[in-house]
Amino acid sequence: PPTLGLKVDLANGFSFRGSFTTSSRYPTPQLNKPVSAPPTSGGVVTPYTEQITDPLRGGQQYSVGVTEVPNPGLLPESALTQAFGVLFQRGKIHRLRATLDFVDTHKPNEEIFVGSGTAVSLEKYFPERVLRAPLAAGDPNTAGVITSVLTGRTNLAWRHSQNWNGSLDYAWTQCVHG
């Protein structure tokens, strides 16, 4: 992936720097492989269960079967990062260095793992991952009991992050002979 960086040194120890970086990360077959539960005696596979809190049933907590499913439709994760900063450094024996950088990153198709808690909490966004029993007659809740949850990797539409990074360093280059 292409990266472009530029640093301009000015008088009195000041410098300006910037970079433009792109990257791609392709999903590996290992990240896309389902995890199976260990077999019990007699060759019977015991379903993997987890305790969940069901927000559509008033916060009830109960155990549900959890299955990790592969996602053959995972897209490559990519990123575009731009950074701009100022640097001040001065001295040879008593060296002072201060930096301040602004970093802006755009990531389409960021890959995440949707666990059982995330799938249940965000059921309106991942309705195919939460399987529910039909609502029983006379049940005061708005949804039936969760029977199983499908976990696994998926792509987010995008993420945008911005941050400031700063550092201040001092070095005494002749302390104890350097």
C-alpha cells in the first residue's frame, strides 16, 4: 500500500511533518473458520452455551446455545490515514524534543467479531443472528425467549477516528558517559 511522508526542517529546531497512508487487510481463512465444541463421551457434541441478558424480555438472564458461523462474504478491511504535526528539537548534550501530531483515519469495512452479548444488545442491527421462540400466549413481553445466538466476524460499514498525539522527551547524552 502506498505511503507518502514529508518533513520540512525550519530554523531554530522546528519541523513540520505529514504523512498519507493507505492499507488493506484481507480476511484470513483462520479468522473465517467456525469454532466447534469439544465432543463429550460417546461422540455426542454438547452445544456451547453462554449466559445472556435479554433486553426485549425486561433484562431476563438465561443460557442460550451459541454457534460461531463462518462469513465467506467478508470484505478486505482498508484504511486511509492522514497525519500532520509539528516537531521541536534542540540541543546535543541536553537534548529536548517535543511533538504534537493530529491523526485522521477513515476505515471502510472494518472487521469485527460479533459475540453473543453484542448480537443480543444490537439485535435490531443483526436480526439474523438472534433466533427466538415464538411469543407464548399470555406472555407479557414483546418477544419470545432466545433459543440460540449466531456469532462470528462481519464488516462494519465504516469508522472515522481523529486524535491528537503529543510527546515531550529530554535526554542528557553525557550522563554516565552517554
